[in-house]
Amino acid sequence: MAQHVNLFEKGETVTIKETGETVTISKYKYIKNMKRFSYIVKEHPKTFYFEEELEKI
């Protein structure tokens, strides 16, 4: 089984590339059929982001 490694950790502060907003990761999940991680941020709990939409500060 392949090992999947997420780019961001729970509690980590990151920037949303599109808006430049600084946010905090509240949870993440691997989406098997899309083969990538989705992230929920504390500031926008009803929206999810993929790794390519976020960047480390």
C-alpha cells in the first residue's frame, strides 16, 4: 500500500494563495479517489481546500 504524506499539519498556520489570508488548519483528510489531501481551516469551517490552494508561511 502506498504511503500518503500530507503537506500541512493540524494547527499549522498557512496562507490561502488566492486571497493571501492567513488561516489555521483544523483538520485534513486523504481523498482516495482523487489521490490528494483536502484541508478544513478554522476560519472557514464549511469550505475545504486542496494542498495546491495553500502555502506555508
